[in-house]
Amino acid sequence: MQLEQFTDIKEAVAYLRQQGYEHVFECCPQGWRQRKTGLVFCPEKMQMENCQRFQKCGGVHNVTVLYMVLAPDGSKGVIIDDCTTYGDALFGEYLVRMKLRHINPDQQRQQPG
């Protein structure tokens, strides 16, 4: 999936919902918890499909990263990282342990369509 480039995270989340990324996943001690259903998935079973960084300046410099993920049950959603200094240590560990879907844009262009 090619992600449109957005400057506003709310716009991006709305767009992704239309693309089927309807769930929000949160970090909990057992893994990534799907906010709506309460289902919990271990990080190694989750797949990161794409991400986009958002930056706001003005008084305080804020960075937020939006991750598009796929759960083992087929549900798609987002993980929002507000990159706070006092963030949860598990959050970063879980991101590192997730499967990363690597798509080479050059290979996609060369495939017959």
C-alpha cells in the first residue's frame, strides 16, 4: 500500500480508516491491545506495513509517528507514537519486535500489471 503524504495526522487516520485500517492498537504489558475489541497480540505476530512521521513546530517541538499494522487475525489498524520523553519502554521494544513488511518500490514498478 502506498501511503499518501499528509501533513495532518487526523487527515491521515481518516484516510486510513477508509482503506480498512479501522483499529487502534495500544501498548500493554502482554503486547499490542486492540482498543475496540480488547484482543491482545504479541509483537512478533504483528506486521508493520508502513509508517509516516508528523512534525509540529511552535513553542514546543512535537513529533508523532503513525504506524500502519496488520494483526494475525487479519484486522488492520494503526499505532500512534507521540514520541514523548517519558514514554513506555515496552512501546519501543514492541516496535522493534514486530515484523516489517519490506516493499521495494522499484520491484513494484517492474512487475507487469
